[in-house]
Amino acid sequence: MVAPRRRSLELIPNEGTRKMTFRKRKKSIYKKADELSKLCDIDVCLIVYEADQKKGRAVQPETWPRDPTQFKRILNKYKDSKDTSAPGLKRTFNMSDFYEDKKDHVDDEDEKFQNLGKKISEDEYPTWDDRIDDFSQDELTKLIASLESKIQVATKKIDSMERYMGFAKKQNQSLVREETNHDEQPYQVPVLMSPPPLVHYPMLPSAWVSSSESEKS
């Protein structure tokens, strides 16, 4: 058995046929709404506007249920559901609400990751050690001297790396010029200077603090 071919949904060009189809389909929709309401015990409300054939003519909508009292009751119930303060009822959720909800979700996730990154940073590089609160004046003086020494070493390391980067840039520029003129004269690949060794310096002198506690014991 061959399945019936689906009709393409497009505007019916003939006005008389279009009106007749509208009346038949409208009657069918009202019947389906009545069945849905009775079978599922729910409120169903319909508002139907007929096409305005004469431009500028006021179009009177048709409503279902036919009983005006029942129609107003369902309509008021819908209006109340749009009030977000109404307990137990959900407001209308349109596309604007959908994108706003997505934006809030992304903002919450972004804030969550930022807080996580901040916590990891604080755990790995703490800005304070509670053991320092019990230091004597002499121990605090030694701690300050140790910190100043580490700052000087770090400053020298930064200066050394900046000098190396400048030197490497000049060497690379020289290499490019040599390659451009390779047909005129032979060239040697310049040897780049090795970078300074990387040395890890903790944010807090935890090793010094530990050694200071060992001296106390």
C-alpha cells in the first residue's frame, strides 16, 4: 500500500476556496480543543482572527470556549501565571528569557572558574604564613633581609633575560640578512647565546621559616 503524499503547505490562491478551508479547519480546531480539554482535564483557550479581506476594517476575533465567563477565567489564569511572584506558577518563557537565562548561566560558570583559579593561586602562592606572627623582632629583621636578597636576585634574573632576548633578536636579524645575500658570499650560522638558567624563588621564604623554627627547637 502506497502512503498518501503530503500536501505542501502554502497560501491557497483562490479566495473562495481559502475561506471555505478556513471555516472547515476552524471547526476542526475547536473540536480538537474540546476533546483535549475533556480527555486531559485541562483548560484550553483559543483566540482566532479571520483574515482581513477589506483593509482597514476592524476584525472581531472568535474565542473558545464559547462561554464568555469560562473564557475570561482561563485568560485571567494565564495573565496571573505571567506574574513571577505568583506561588506555584511559572511565567511565560520566551526567546528573550531563554537567551537571558543562558547568559546568566555562562556568567555563573565564568565566576565559578575565576573563584577556582583564585583559590588555586592562593594555595600555591600564599601571601602570608601564620608562623610569622610568632616571630621575634630579630627574626623579623632576618626575614626582611632574606626577602630583599631574593628581590635583588629576581631583578638581576629579569635584567639578564631581557638582555638575552635583545641579543637573540639581533642574531636572528643578522641571520635573515645573511640568508638574503647567500648567492653573493658564503655565510656562517651565528651561534646564539644560551639562556640563563631558570631558578625557582618561592613567594614566601618558607624554607627560611622552617630553618628558623628548627633553630628554636
